[in-house]
Amino acid sequence: MFKIGKLGIGDPILRTAALQVDINKINNMEIQTVISTMKSVMQSSGAVGLSAPQIGCRVQVFCMEFTPWHMNNYTSLMQEHRELKLVPLRVFVNPKLTVVNNNVVIFNEGCLSVCGFSADVPRYQEVEVTAYDETGKAFVWRVSGWPARIVQHEMDHLRGKMYTDFMQGKTFQYDEWHRVNIRGKL
């Protein structure tokens, strides 16, 4: 059903809309293995979110978390400006997104499927997501700031889209350019 590992930009699975999960099958071994693999890949990569298509599985599932470890990568000024918030590990099955606040904010973001690169991407400031958790329990989550950005980014993957489709092109950059310029190599 899926490849274990991260898929990179160019893989056709990342450009195909994901399929809904049969709610009655959320607790079966196959879906639980997808969820477990996603959590493992996301956490071992230090990522804040991961969608099932990124591991080669075309189902509407994503997970996210924003830990103190992630938070410590930003200055207090950046934390406030970007509205960073701690988010415990969450799983979203068959998520539906509703924009709550039409205010658009632009910040730099990256992706495990476009590893080593980032760009400025416009996103809505506040959204509401309706989904099922990994046990099949329905929930609604209204979220703003950085967590709303993560949700929108992962929802894009479920639609066969990537941040490169929405980025401000002139801001696209190789994230290690400064190290290359200083040392002359990686």
C-alpha cells in the first residue's frame, strides 16, 4: 500500500489527490501501520507535519506536532511574530478545512518532500479542521498562527499540491547556501 520513507518532489503520488479512508477501517492494521509509520518518519526527521502521500500512501491522513524542541529553534521575537504554539502530536483522518479568518500571512516554510529548500508562502491566519483521530473519534479544531500554517500545508499534500505551487517564486532558496558560501562546500 505504501513505501516506507519519504517521497520527493517529482514523485507522481505527491501530485495525486488522496482518497478518503473508510471510517470503519481506521482501526485496521493497514491504516494503523500508515499512521505509525508517518509518526516515526515525521519525528525522526524533526518535521512538524507529514501527510500519508509523503510516504507513498494515497489516503487522507496527516499528522503534526510542534514541540519545545521545535520552539527552541526560534527566538522569542520570531515565536511571537509567527504565532508559534506548542501542539501535541495529532492525527487527522479525512480532514476538511474551513477558512475562519481571510487574513493572509506570509512566512517561509519548507517540506520534507522538497528537502533542503524553502520559500515564502501565503497562508490563511486562522482555519478550522474537522476530522477523525487515529481511534476514529470525530473532532473539530479551530487553530490560528503557525499551527494553522502546518494544517494548510499538510492539507495541500492531500489534494496533490505542494508549497511550491503557492510560493512566492523569488524567495525560493537552498537553505544551506550560507554554509556553502562560507566553507565552499557542504
